[in-house]
Amino acid sequence: MKKALVVDWLDKYGGAERVISSLTSIFDFDTCYTLVNQMEKKDLKKVFSAKKLEIHTTILNNFGSRFRFLFFLFPYFVKKIYINPKYSLIVSSSFSIAKGVKKTAPNQIHICYIQARNQRYLWDKDNIYFSNFLRLLINPILIILKKIDIKQASSPDFLIANSKFIQNWIKINYNRESKLIYPPVDVEKFKLQKLKSEYFVTASRLEPYKRVDLIIKAFNRINEKLIIIGSGSQLKFLKKIANKNIEFIDFSSSSVVFDYVSKAKAFVHAGIEDFGIAPVEAQACGTPVIGLKKAGLLETVIENKTGVFFSDQSEDAILNAIERFKNIDFDPELIRNNALRFSKENFENQFKIFCKDIYK
């Protein structure tokens, strides 16, 4: 059976790309379709487990790293992707528009793994992505894009959600049922480290929705060291607002992340996560999490056992959680055992079972 993989785009290596890597090892894809491929060769090897896949892109690839400015054209171009009828299984990994790819033969089966709330900027109610003025200006376009997004969500034969939070979001916004399979976390690479150092850490893409700015503003008010690991569009801005107690480390490999996260007092996370692989990786090291009490973290963090929650996205709430964290004696082994539920092996086994049931 020939199999095709469809992804939104390939640019930076992060949590979504780790999921794609696991999907590649399960299905041994013959080819990959994507809107854009701007990823470095070393990262492509990580995603595709060093297998050389033919990667088909669209005309948007000609715009390089500026392709995101053409977000309003994404649904059109994903619909134009032509998947050769010889591929009988299509697996898409979608945090934006990959789900909208069309089948070209009646015998094809399309399974879509929904990695996040698709096209967050369409559903955003907090104006994280657009200023009030710009949102007012482009609101008619956003309304049309939202209708297209809902329609394209009907393209896959089967939807798989990466968390209960996303499963519920799919039901509310797309009116579709989905299977729950938690994403893979490489708990073997992120090993238990009982000895901790005197610093806090966060690791993520430095994009607006991750709310790293809130963490910085909170740590600007206290005499605690914070290490930020990551890269993204907000890097210059975040460095500009950070005090000297805050250090930035460019993301280069999972070994770098492990080295800092495993020895940290706690992993701090302020974004609303659809699942949140990084906080689970931290727990795999025995590192407790200080995070927002919403969405995916409610499924991965046990309050006062593997971490501490704060209830709203504010500096005061984060600082209050840090103070409560200091009064709890956490057990690193218990924290790691909680993370083992989300192993790569569990993900791959559940995905294989789901596919076998489909073909039965």
C-alpha cells in the first residue's frame, strides 16, 4: 500500500514536527505534500528519520520565510494540492490547513491528526495575533476564512485529536467526532534528573500565543534566574524587555533542551496549550511545571503533585504560583512516572491499532 503524508508547512523543528517524525516511523511514507518547505536539512533528517522523501510544495514556497503573510491564501492552495491516486492512504498532520487536502480517488482513505486548534488567528478572541484596528479591518476576510475552515474539516474520513481539549474543540467548532490519541513524548531521551540547580526554565517557540512576554515581566519583578530556550518572531522583542536575570538560549537540539530543563527547579509555561509536549518533557526529567490551569495542561499536570497552576494569564498570578511552588516538596520520580503515560511507544501502538480497526 502506498502512503502519502500531508503537513501544513515545514520551517522550524518543534513539538508538531516530533509528532510527524513518529508518524513517519509508523507508516514509512512514500512522499510528502506541504504548502512550504523552508526547513534546514539537519532538521528535515530529524523529522523524517533520515529517510529521503520527495517533498512536494506549492507556489507559496517562492515567498520563503515571508509565506505567513499570505495566510488568507492557505485554504486555496491546500485545496489545489494534487495527491496521486496511487496513494491509497493519506495521513495529514494539521495545526492549520493540512486537513483540507482533497482525495483524488474513491478508494483513498484520509486520516487527519489534529495537533492544535486549527488556524488559531481565525478563532482568537483575545486579539493576540492582530491589533484591534487591523482585526476590524480584515474581519470580513476572517469570517469567510472561518467558514472555509469548517468546510475543509469535513475532508478527512477520520479525525484524531491530540487531547481531550482539542477533541471538545473539534466537536464544538467542526461538529465532528474524533478519536483521542495523545502525542508522542520521547521520555527515554528526557531522563530523570534528581539534582536540580537554582534557576527556572521555559522552552517554546517564541511566538505571541506562547505568552513568554508574561513570564519575562513576572521574572523582571523578582530576583530569580530564568532561562528561555527557543527561537521565533518575538525573539528581539523579548530580549529587549528582559532584565539581566533572564538568559536566552537558542534552540539547537533536544540535548540542549534536556540539559537545561532536567536541572531546572521548575518549568514555567504561560500559554494556552492544546496539549503541550514541552511541559511533559520537563516532567519526564522529574522537573515540576508551573503552568496555566487551562486546556492541555489540565490533562498532563497533576496539581501539587507534578506541578503548580495559576488561573489567569497575568504577572501576579505567575508570581503567586512561584511562591506556592516553593512551599511544596516535589518527588521527581512521581513526576517522571506521570510523564510515562505519554510515551512515543504508546502513541505509535494506539495509532497502529486505530488504523487496523479502520481497515477491518
